[in-house]
Amino acid sequence: MTPITHVEGRRLALSNLDKILYPATGFTKGEVLHYYASMAPVLLPQLRDRPLSFLRYPDGAEGETFFAKNVPPGTPDWVRVATVPRSARDTTSARQVVVDDLPSLMWAANLVTEFHTPQWRAEDPGEADRLVLDLDPGAPAGIAECCEVALLLRERLAADGLTAWVKTSGSKGLHLLVPLTGAPSRAVTAYAKELALAATREAPELVVHRMAKRLRAGKVFVDFSQNSASKTTSTPYTLRARPHPTVSAPLTWEEVATRGEGPLPGLRIEASEALARVERHGDLLAPLSDGRAAAPLPGS
């Protein structure tokens, strides 16, 4: 029998709570739901007003995954749905879920999904309020090389009057996040590409700005394309469908400076540690979501 619970007055059926979703650690679906309920105060500001894309893994992290943007069948009528353009080229509309509150978060978490969101908000599609740079290492490069590139890019952004925050991808690399006062996604993508090109010129032995795998061995790929209005990035604090319950979790720049050799080995953060870090540090990304640190895109 599926357990029924009430969250802030909303009725939810939460299923298969004992199901193991991360076989390497025995982490269950019930623990996934507990993680999201506990993380809601810092996760919801990152999700609020942003159309949600689902990367679902209902059979666990070692099972099949599939990506979906459409509103899932059976979505409760109290879950917010936004109508947004399908893409910059296709102006026909699509309907996507927006998670603004705890009941909606727990309903979505029950689907067993990574949370992925764009760099713009539902009320203003294609007008980015943040920039993202995804640092993806090609073996034998790893987290240490990602840290080197992150520090290099942080300096370049600062020279342009922009402040960067950093988080783990929850996989191999890092994400740099920069709050903006608002700029067209095309302009943000163009600026991010220039950053990647400049980093490649400055450190060609370390950085590559092109996606081709044959170019990436031993280097860090700076993926600027996720600033496109049609692209999404793993939302801060989401769990990832990896062998362990890793989290795309914020870091301090002091931790990045250790190159993964300090008290946080490899800069890998799992669910229990992510919760403990919020208790210790609060929301390291609060300035990113509340607009305090937003600055204009250079040249805009």
C-alpha cells in the first residue's frame, strides 16, 4: 500500500520508500525524500520561477535514465505549470513544471529525478539572470585541473566586474555561476564563449573550448553552451544519478584553492555531507539567488 502523507496541506502518495536507488551505498528512496525535505530551504530559491527539466532514474542510479521537459502524466493540479517557448527558433509553446514550494518539491522528488533548470525565469524566457561555465575534465585531468581553470576564470570575471560562485557538478567537474542583472541568452553565450577562448589562449596546455573528445585528453573543457536559452544545468543542491548519492553542491573558493587535496578529498560531496555543510555554513549560494550580487553583462 502506498503511504499517504500531507505536506503543507497537500496530499501526497509517496511510493517505494525502501527501494534502494544507490546500490553502492544502499541509499534508499526514503533517504532521497528526506534529503530533499531537509534541503528545501536552500534548494527552493534555486528552483523558484525556473521551468524544470527532469532527468529521471526511477530504477536507481544504475538503471535507465531519461530526460523530459513536458509536464509528467498525473501531475497534481496544484503544481505550478508555466507556458514557455520551446526554443529561440521554435516559438511554439511548451508547458513545464515550476517547483516553487515544498509540496511541489516532494511530489517531484518522488518521481526520482535530477533537477535541471535554465539560466532564465519563466516570466522572461531567454533573458538570462545568471551565467554558467561547466568545467569538464578529460582524463587523465581531474578535479585539480578543474580548480586551476576555475581560479583562472574567476580572475577574468572579476576583471569584468562580475562575481563568481562555484559548485561541484556532482560528477567529475565544477560549475561557475555568475548572477546578472539580465541579458539576452545569446549575448551571455557569446560572452561566455569569449571567456572560454581567452582561457584557452592563456593556458592551452590546460584548457580547451571545443567539445570534440579527441581534443580533451588531459585538459578541462570549458562548456559555455549551457547559457543557450534552450539548455539547462543541474540545479544547485540536486542529487545526481551517479553510483554514490553525490550532490551538485556549493564550495568555498578556499576549498577550490586546495585543488581537492584539503579536508574535502576530491571535492566530492554526498547527501549527508551536503546537509551537514548547510548546517555549518548556511546557504553559500544565497547571494546568487537573491539578486544582491547581480551585475550587468560587460558591454551591455
